[in-house]
Amino acid sequence: MSHTRPEAVGRRRREATLRELLDAGIVIGGARKVQLTREKAKKLYEAHRGPTNFHNLMRMG
């Protein structure tokens, strides 16, 4: 879950997602929540640059 979108990390959704992963048998060795600057987010999502995807990933809430 190191690359998540903002709507996926609200408390309830984060807990539900974590529960789904654990129920599926996925072992999580460590996790942390970070808030990226716009520039760091652009760098992170650069691999997804395309005609539709990149714009949606970078939209500001």
C-alpha cells in the first residue's frame, strides 16, 4: 500500500483495506502514512503518465 490515492486512506477505508489484505493472507512487514508534496507526487506517478491516467492521479481534491 505504499502507493495509495487520497480517497483510499481515510480512516474507515484504510482500516477496511488493511483488513482485506490481512484476510487474504498478505503479511505486512511495515507501513507508514506520508503526505507528499505536489512535486514528490508528480515524481512518484511519472511512470503512469499517459493521456488520461496521469491527470487523474495528480488532480487536487
